Amino acid sequence: MKNLILTLALAFSTLFSFAQDEGITITVTIDNVTSNEGKVLMALHTSETFMKGKGIKNGESTIEDGKVTLKFENVLPGDYAILAFHDENNSKRMDFHENGMPKESFGTSNNVMAMGPPQYDDAKFTVADEDLELNIRF
């Protein structure tokens, strides 16, 4: 009986140790959203997913007083980039003018604003062994 209890205790401790969080938390703040209408959508990307659809982690946040904060949790070490945009009309997609220019505000990690679409190499940052706090500007 004593061995059975000891075996069960070991099994449960092993099971719960695997359930613990792994990786780093990236906290992203945007504090210059032009209105509280809609939501801000963000996506964490690798070079393979950047500008090709959903990220490896995605999130959305309501806007309060022109500010949002969103966390990406359990991010493993590596290189990533974040794309964010203000989805003013809750369409879940970026809206564009007929000339191809975005109708809605957007930003990237590293706050690079260049003519043309964002580039992964400009927006990428490295996740190592510490939590990160990033600020993105629209």
C-alpha cells in the first residue's frame, strides 16, 4: 500500500511538472491608438509566417483611452516579429484604399515605418531567456 501511494504521488508530480508554463512572456503596449472604436489585433510571427496570414500566436484587445496591452505567453527562444493593426470596424482584417494604402492604423515591432509593406528583417527581435516588454507605435 505504501508503494502504491508513493508511485501515485510520483506520477502526479511528474504529470503536473509538465503542465507548467514554458518560455517567455512578451508584453506589448500600444499607447497611441486614435480611437476606442473596434479592437487592436496583434500577431507574433516567425520569418515563415510574416505577412502570410495568421501568426504563431494571435491576440486581440479592447482599447481604453487610446491604449492597449496584450501578452504573448510561453514563447520559446528565437527570432520573431509582431504585426499589429487597429481593426476599427471589427472586420478581423486590414482594410485598404483603392490605391493599396491601409485605411486602418498599423505598426510593427521595432517601430519601423517605411514606404511599402513591412519587412521581417526590419521588425524582428530576439527572444532569449528573459520576459520582454515592447512598445509599438501606430
